[in-house]
Amino acid sequence: MGDLLVMISVFVLTFAFGYAVISRVPPLLHTPLMSMTNAISAVIILGGLLLFSSETTGVEKLLGFAALVAAAFNLFGGFMITDRMLKLFKKGNAPFDLRR
Amino acid sequence: METGLTLGTDFLIILLLLLGFFQFRNPTGARRGNFTAAFAFLCAFGLVIGRHGSVEPGLVLGAILLGGALGWAVAARIQMIQIPAMVAFQHGAGGIAACLIAFLELTRGIGGTGTTLGEVSGLLGLIIGTATFSGSMIAGGKLAGLMKQQPVVLRFHSQLLAGCSLAVLLVGGIAGQAEPHALVACLLILIGVSVLLGLLFSIRIGGADMPVLISFLNATAGLAAAFCGIALQNRLLIACGATVAASGSILTHVMCAAMNRGLTKVFMGSVSKQRTGPREVLNIKEKPILSDTGDGGDGFEYALSAARIAEKIVIIPGYGMALAQAQFQVVRLARRLEELGKSVKFAIHPVAGRMPGHMNVLLAEAEVDYEKLVEMEEINPEFPGTDLVLVVGACDVVNPAAIAQEGTPISGMPILMAHEAKVVVVCNMDEKPGYSGVNNPLYEMARTITLFGDAKESLNRLLAAL
């Protein structure tokens, strides 16, 4: 039961701290923020790792593989697209090609 | 196994993750923040492998390489206008992964511990993950233009939704009590009704309400991961899921506030169409001073002379601009006006776009200095002193009816106070009302010049003449 108590408090505390920190993110960055948290929600990939830390049946292998693929898609895609977006935010007038 | 050391390392990784969010408070640090979060992830990954090992390293590596390469390839090619659709589909990927993991863990008896809380969490993770998956697929389909953007309202939609929720609870309860041999069948039925729940929930939401839906799905994807984390007794999973849920909740709240619509109103799809003109209420029946335009009556010459004499200019971009891909023309015009010694700013409404902050990314892509992208609260006091407002493809977010008239779908929604500027030039496709269906009295103001037609063309004409 002690374990469960720890887990509930981990949830409540990180939610509260996360809420406090994320409230300070300016609206300017809300799209990259969502795209990064989207990547973080792929943390379920750890569940996939845990699944394969013990012996698995054929069906479990198949479904676990699918879960890992989906989570990895979310994970890599999420961090990558966030980085691409954040690279766009520049200060000052960058050299701009008027013929474009 | 449970020692102070493992607790400590988990704690450090969680702190690292929160640091990543902390670095997100300004654009210069945000990129580092993204790397920090990714690094925290890598550590978590290594930690789980290190602690628990893997009996199928080849399978795991292959799956991650395959999924990662796919994700990487899509992310490298996607255009900024498609970001909302991409994010929605990724929410879906996270959802289906959570659903599969929860399903497998439930059939295996929750890692051998089989506690009640673990089982309930697993069931919740399964339900939320599945509904997030189907809901996100609908949202992504709508955002990618693969299906109709408009809300689809079935007969007895609310009753269907309520019935579906009830069915989910019922089947979930039965699955919780089920004998091992009946469990798989119960879980499969549960997945079925959860898929239906997500579908029914999402199809009723469309158009300008998409930012709320996508933020909400962001939160539920995190929540699903957190519940799976409780079922698996993994603190890192719980922590990451909880921060995502927090972020999604914040964004959902911000989007609802920006439209002055309660969450239930958005989800119940109550967009009552209302088409009476609110001109009388606004009392803007000024004598038209710009009616006789002398160049075919499209007001272009007036717009041009207004742009020539204006000192302080504010540009209001809307989703119509993004759809017309006119942001590059807008930015070129802004640059030209700046060269002529004028002050140019962009006023960004929180819901200008299809996800929170989307407009900022589109303009950043068009190489606008992010310091010129000004938020609504900050720019609104400046409108009375503004010589010229250029509205490009925006309607509801500058509709004074929202603040002057009661009983419209947008009443009470905070707007950009464009009508307070000295001259307003509107470059929109047509005179049709925006998504809300409320006529925009801004167009009828004497100080407003409307350039209907393709915004790109109007802007290019202005640019050529300046």
C-alpha cells in the first residue's frame, strides 16, 4: 500500500509543479509546447520496455511491437518537429529575400 | 529493489524534465528546453533498460528504429500549416500505444501484483488511451482536410454519448470482476465501446473549436500514460504523464477563455446560428466617407493612401491568411512598410489558427521577428492610437458584435479591438461571416475599407504600389 501512496503523490506533485511551471510559458510558444508534451506522452514507451523485460507469448510480442512502433513514432516525431519549429523563432529582422 | 538510490535517480530525471519546461518560458531558451526534455527521456529509457533488462533486445530495438524513422521522416517533411494535423495524429499514436500496453498488462495480471488500484488504473489507461486514439484520428482527419471540418451532429447525439459513457463504465466494471478466461473478451468489448466514445465525442467538434479539442486530447494522452504508469508501478511514467496532463489542461483552459466558452459548451457543440446584424447596437451608422472610390469601387486607392500616410500600423492575421498561404505576402508588405519608416506590429488572437499558438509559428516561418508578434491583452490598449489596421483573413476575432451584442455565439469572447483604429483595411475572401456565423459590423464601418478577393492578390497590388 505504501507503494501506491508514493505513486499517487508522484502524480499529484508532478501535476502541481508541472502546472506551475507550464503556466509561465508564453502563448507565443504554445504550439511548440504542445508538440513537446505530445512527444513526452510517448513515455508509454517505457511500458513497452517493461513488457519485454520478462518472457512474452507470441501475441504479446506482436502487440508489444506495435505499441513500441506507435510510441517511438510519437516520441521521435514530436521532439523533431518541436525543434524544427523552435528554430523558426528569430529575433530581429533576419536577412529577407524580397524576391521570394 | 526499492532503495533510496532508485527513488533519487527517478527524482533527478523528473527534475530534469521540469527544467525543460522551465526553459520554455522564452523563445531563446525553448530550444534548449526541448533538448533537456529529450535528454531526460533518454535517461529514463536507459534507466528502465538498466534496471529491468530486456529479453527481446532485437525486437525492441527494431520497433523503436522503425517507429522512430517513420516519425522522423514525417516530422522532417511536414509543413507548418499541417502541424495541428500532425500533432493530432501523434496524440492518436500515443493513445493506441497506451491502449495496447494497458491491454497487455491487464491480461498478464498487472505485472503479477494484481492490486485493485493497479487494475482500476490499467482499465482507466485502456479506456482513456483508446478514446484518445479514436478521437485524435477524427481530429487529425478534420485538420488534415481528409474529412469535413464542420461538426457532425447525429440525432440524439448527447444521449448517444451518455449511453456510450455508461456502457464504458459498465463493461469496465465487469472486466474488473471478470474471471481470467472471460477477461480478454471483456477487454475487447471495452476497447470497442471506448473507440465509439472517442468518435462520438470528436465528430461533434469542428472549425474554430478545434484548438480546444486538440488541447483536450493532449491532456487525455498524458492522463492515459499516467494511469498506465500507476498500473505498472513506474514513477517515471506517472510523472511524465502527469506533466503532459497538466500542460494539456492549461492549454484547454487558455483556449476556452480565449473564446469565452465553457468546456461543456464546446463539447456539447452548441453553436446556435444567428444572423441578425448588430449594427444598431454598436451605433456605427456613420456617414460613409470612403464610399465613392473612383477606381471601380473596390477601395484600393483609399487603402493605398491610408497605408502611405499611416505611421502606426497593426496587422491582424487570421486563419484565412494561412489557408491562402498569404503570410509571405503579408510579411513582405510589413517589411516594405517598415522600410518606409512606419511602425508595424502583428496582433495575435489566441485562437487565430487551429491549435494554441499556431499563428505565431506560421509567422515565425515567414521570418517575422517574434518580438513583433504581440498578444491580445498587450496590443488592445494600443488600437485607439493606431493609424491603420490591416485585417488579413480574420473575422470572428475582430467582430465587435462579440463585445457589443448579447445572445450571439461569440458574445463575451475577447476580441482584438480593430474597430478603434483610425482606418481599417480588410483583405478577406468575401463578406461572409466567420465560423460563428455572426455578421461582422466592422465591415460596415465608415472607416473600414474592404478589399475582397484573394488576399495574396490584394497584398501584391498594395506592395507593388507602395
